[in-house]
Amino acid sequence: MKIIHHMPVRRKITLIIMLVSMVSLTLAVSAFLLTERSNARQFAANNLQTMAEIIAANSKAAILFRDNIAAEETLEFLHYQDHILAAIIYGPEFEPFAVYKRPGINIDMVAPSAQESKTLFWKDHVELVNSISHEGAHVGHIYLRSDFRLIHDQLSRYVIIALLVFFASLLISFLLSARMQRIITEPLQRLSEIARQITTEKNYSLRLQGESRDEVGNLLTDFNEMLNQIQLRDEELEVHRTALEDLVAQRTAALELTNSKLEAAKREAERIAERMEYHAHHDALTDLPNRPLLIDRIDIALSHAHREQTLAGMLFLDLDRFKLINDSLGHAIGDRLLRVVAQRLKNSIREDDTVARLGGDEFMVLLPTIEKTSDAGYIGKRIIDALNEPVTCDGYELNITTSIGVSIYPYDGKDTDTLIKNADISMYRAKSLGRNKLVYYTAEMNEESRKRLLLETDLRKALEKQELALLYQPIVDTRRKKIIGAEALILWNHPNLGMVHPAEFIQIAEDTGLIIPIGEWVIRSAFQKLREWHDAGHLDMRVAVNLSPTQLTRPGLVSIVEHAIDEFQINAYKVDFEITENVAMQNLDTVIVTLDKLKQLGISISLDDFGTGYSSLSHLHTLPVDTIKIGQSFVRNIPDCMGDMSIAQAIIAMANSLDLSVIAEGVENIKQMNFFRQQGIHVIQGHFFSKPLPVDELMEMLETRSTLFPLNVVN
Ligand code: C2E
Ligand code: MG
Ligand code: MG
């Protein structure tokens, strides 16, 4: 059945026609052969019957007369009947009367069993038994045997002919059906081919030709109609497709444009990301690695040093007085200086080492592998020397120095934080030892640094917690035997540490910038007291206020002072601002401008602790200074130290020549006082007269003049 399903239609049609033909031909041939057989038998029976009747008629008399010979003669004519094999005439008692046998044929004499006539058909012969009667009376029987083979032969011929006709008909019907099926299948085949062609070529203009009005014709017409529809749709589709393609092309172009923009944006973003990544790890100003990158590298260096059992060194650098340069000459010059410093640092180290900027004027050098502790010192010294070369910036020749603290892995710490912290502590020690120095970390430094950190934290709140106070140290005119003024000296009443002296926290205030609010508070408090003294009638009283370098170099000081003068309605001519020599070192121009403005307000300027700093006489000449205060460091050893006495004398001579007033401070005894009086210096400050006092005590002293007691014992 499957084979039939897969057969082409034309084969199926042929097969159907063949099957139908075969069935009909078989039926026809079978009918014909059966009819012929029946006819042949009928004919044989009739023939035998006729012959029996003839023989009966002719032998009737011979039977009656028992004349065998006559009977046998009657049978003689059977010689001419080829198909008769035997004939026997029986008498009334079924006794054979006359016999005829075709020569060569051996037949048993069978006696007829009954009187009636009957015809028996055997395989190869036909037998007939017929009764012979005369005038109604039975006189005998006749037996005839006819050869049936002739009829068989004839029938066989018919069969052959029928088969020939059968096969010829089959062949003809095959040929005819093979030809005729084309009427049906050819259009279908064409349809199939066209359909296939349309499928492959997508050519919907193809059509099928056919005029028949039958189902196939209708099918072709419907197919063509369907093609018309498809073609129409296809054309519409084509229009849409073109429109769509145009749209897609436009969109693609737009997308490509957007894509290229996106690509560009992506590249830009990547570039920015790279830069951000770079900036995340590098200092923008100097291009040096920043703190996070440094920490990474230290971490790596430490694990390497740990594995290899080697030493690693860390140098913590802080430029000395950089803030002064920055504040006075401006950030642009400060920045340029930092870049030069960065370059010099890079030039001083090996490629494996890292120099990083931690911020401001702080740098750190990592030496990942050193053989001995002294290697770090050696490199540190090289850096100090490299920085000692003056830097020329915008016409300024700047002298920059650095203080370096050194910590060594594993002796001074096992982890990054500790090593950085300890290097930092050593750096502070280097600063306190006079700057431009390199100091190795020692365990004792930690306590000092911890204290400093504590002070720094507490100092931030000291002002608002009103822990700061001003003491006033009288300044005495020994000739007039009169307190002519007082220097405001700050003191910090720390809740746990007790009294903290300015030497211990002024530098911290400077470093942290807290000096600005603290300084303002000092100015306002001192001005307020001056107002009170004047109100109390001590109209000669002056007040001396210490100014730090930062206050002088940052803008805003003049307006703070103006406001305070206004607020307390004081006479500015009674105010002395004490500045240190160092303030004028690097930022001369700015300082001079500020000092000039202050002087225009009426304020006098004193140079505090003269001789202890890096004074340059030419600077002194250009500074708008009114008074020089000879520092306690020289006074201390007078009159025992000839050198100090000479310096003091030289300072006094110089001050005289420049027409500057002189105050001797730190005078503790009468000898010292006398020395200065002999030098013509009559304005004295020191423990000899009074320690710095709370403001009430000073007021009392002003009233009682008790502090002047020592003057009464001398002339
Ligand atoms: P300075 O301006 O030179 O102040 C004089 C210092 O010498 C004071 O120390 C004072 O107590 C001390 N002194 C005075 N007479 C004698 C004496 O006979 N013998 C001895 N041994 N010392 C004497 P103090 O109060 O510890 O102040 C130290 C420094 O702190 C000051 O030195 C000044 O530079 C600074 N300072 C004090 N108050 C302020 C302030 O309000 N602002 C700023 N910026 N600095 C201040
Ligand atoms: Mg002072
Ligand atoms: Mg002083």
C-alpha cells in the first residue's frame, strides 16, 4: 500500500485501469469459457442422443428378430464417427447383443443398471444409456461412449485464444491507459513543475495553459487565479518590502551613526575611565602615585620582604615652611615648587623605589628592598641634598628644605599603617629638631606622637569649650618705673593635662590651620582688655599680641583687626603686633604689604625673639618694624656668657642705627636688668618683674604698682 502511495499519479491511473481491465477481461473470458464448455457438453450429449436414437431405430428389428449380425451391421456406420469409442446394444434382459469398439480401445462391458436414459460425463469421455422401445414396449438398451478429448482439445484452444485475447486486451489497455492518463496527469505535472519553478524562482508571473473544462481545467484555472492573487500580494509585498528596506536602510544608517557615536562615546568613556583610573592612583599635580597606590605598593613590598626576609624602608617627607611660601607667594608658585620637588625626588631614587605624594607638602618614598638600615638614611640624605639646591620660580629664588622621618620593616612595624605612622612620627621629630633633617624612628617617639595627636584632636574643641585663656605679662619702663604695657600670652587649660604652654600647641595650631580662629580670638580678647585698662584710667597701657606666620600670610587679618578696633573702640596706637623673624624669610612682599596696612591703622610692629631665627639684616631694613625684642635665649646667659652679651650689644647697636626701639624680654634677675639698662635699654619684660598673669591680677598690679617693687631696690 505504501508503494502505491509513493507512486506517481500516472502510474496509479495506469494501475487502476489495468486492474479494472484485468477484472473485466477475466470475467468476460471466464464467462465465455464456461459457456463454451457447457455448449460443448450439450452438443456432445445431443449428438450421442441422436446417434442412440438412430441406432435404436435401425436395430429395433434386429433385436426383435435376434439378429446379431444385422445389429452389428447397424453399428458399422460408427466407424465414420471418430469420436465414438464404443457402442453396445443390449437385449431386454441387459444381455449384450451387438458391440462396436473402436480398434485399439479396450472397454469393459458394463451393464446398464436402470432402464431410463441418462448421460454421464466423465473426465475424458461421455456415456449415454438409452432405452430401445418398440410400440411402447421396452426391447433393449443402447450404450454409447463418446470420446470427450476432442471437445477438450477444442475447449483448450478456446482457452488459449481467450488468454491471448485477454493479454492482448491487457496490453492494449496498458498502452492506451499509458497514453490516455497523460490527459489527466500532464496538466498536473505541468502544474507541479510550474509550482516548483515558482518556488525556486519566486516568479509569480508564470501561468498554466489549458482549455479543458473538466476538474483539471478548473484546477488550472483556480491555480492561475491563485497565482494572480499571489502575484498581486507579491507586488504589494514588494512595494512594502522596498519601503521597509528603505526604512531599514534609513534606520540602519541612523543606527550606524548612533553606533559610531556610541563607539566614540565608549572610547571616550574608556579614555576617561583610564584617566580616572590613572587619577585614582596618581596625584594630579605631580603625577606621582597617590596614597592608595602607595599603600598597595607597600603591601606588596612588605609581603615580598616577609618572604625573602629582607628589609624595606619608608621615608616620610614634609617640606619645611612650605605653607609660608604657598600662603605668601600664592598657590601657583607653590604648585610649581611641588612639581620641581617631585621631579627631584624621582631623580634621587631607583626605578624600583616609589615616591608618592600624600597630599599638601607631604611625600613618601618606599624602598622595597634595602640591605641595611643605613641605606634608607643614605637615600634620605641624597634627597635632602637634592632639595637644598635653590628653586627659581617666577623670579623668586626659593630655598626649600625637607624633614624626613624613616621607618624600617620589620624593626619599626610589620604592617603598612604602622610603618607609615612611625615614619610620620619620626618626621615630626626631625621638624622639632630644627628641620632639614633625617630622623630614624625610635620606639619612644610614639608616646610623643600620641600626645601630639591627642592635643591636635582636643585643640579643635578647645576654643568652643573655652579652655583657652590669655595671660598678660607686664612690660615695664624702668626709667619711668611704670608698667607701660602687657604681652598677651596664650595658655590652654586642658581638662586632663592641666596647663599646656603655647610652645606645645601653637605649632599644632599652625599645622592644622586652627591658628586662624584662635588668632582672631586672641586679637579680640586682647583688644577688649586694652579697652578695659584704658577705661580704668591706665591710658598709657599698650597691649602686645603675638602673630603667627600663617595669620600674617593669609588674607583677612587686616579686616579682622579693623573690626576688632571698631568693636572695642580702642586706640590702635597702643597695640603692638609681635612677629617672628622667620615670617619675613620667604614671603617678604606679602608680609610687608600686610604690615604696612596694619601700621596705617596705627599699630606698631615688634620683631620677637630677634636673633634666634634666620634673620637677614637686609630684610630687617625693609620690614616696617618699630621695635626689636631681644629673645630670652640670649638674655638667659647674661652676664655669664660673653658671647651672648656681645650678640645682645650688637643687636642693640643695630637697632639704634636703624632707629628701632628695643625691648629685652626674659629678664629674670637684677644683673640682667642692669646689663640692659647700661646698654640704654629701659623697657624690660621678664620674671624679674612678673610672670604672665591672669587679667585680674594684672589689673590689681596696675592699681597697686606692686610689680615695680624691684625697681625701688635699685637706683
Ligand atoms: P614670646 O612671644 O617670645 O613670649 C615670651 C615667652 O617667654 C613666654 O612664654 C613667656 O612666658 C616667657 N617668659 C617671659 N619672661 C620670662 C622669663 O623671665 N624667664 C623665662 N624663662 N621665660 C619668660 P610662653 O607664654 O610659653 O610663650 C611662648 C611663645 O609662644 C611666645 O613667645 C610666642 O611666640 C608664642 N605665643 C604665646 N602666645 C601666643 C599667641 O597668642 N599667639 C601666637 N601666635 N603665639 C603665641
Ligand atoms: Mg612675644
Ligand atoms: Mg618673645
